[in-house]
Amino acid sequence: MNPLDRLLNELEAALVTHGLYTPQRPAPEAFNSTQPFFYDTMSFPCWLQYVFIEKMRLVIQAQGPLPKPCNIAEMGQMYGVQAHFPSELVAVLQQIDDCINRS
């Protein structure tokens, strides 16, 4: 298994463990946001689940170039100041950043 794919699975599992997993996909119009991280249409954990993880898995499957630099952990830290976002999730995001940025 690709190391990045393993980390994405770990992130998804941590979202579930911490009660931040959203089982229902957002409405299609929520994906039309032009704001960073779709902050005007969905929460950061929801964006991670339905935008970031899904797009990264598509890139991995297509063996496409990874988006660099990746600094998603920084957003997790900022979100954590305003909402309940466990440090465990920020740590996984940092591992994802490190994996992408060194590839």
C-alpha cells in the first residue's frame, strides 16, 4: 500500500473515532464553493473527508503529481483554535504534509 494512501486511511479512521465523520455527503451545491477549504459551505472535517481525501485518492490511483507544497496541518491547527479538532488529527495531517512534500 502506498504510504500516502495508508495515511489517508488513518485520517479517515481518526475522523470516525473522534466523531467528526459525516456519513451523509454534502449537497452538490456545497462543492461549488470558491473559498479555500470550502469554509463557506462545509466544516473543515467534512472538507477533509469529501474533498481532500477523495481527491488525493484519485491522484494516487491515476499516479498523478501530488500538490506541492502541502500545508494542510496548518489549517488543522487554525481550525482547532475555533472548534474541537483533536491534536491527533493535526499530527496525521502533518504526516500527510511531510509525505507529500518529500515525494
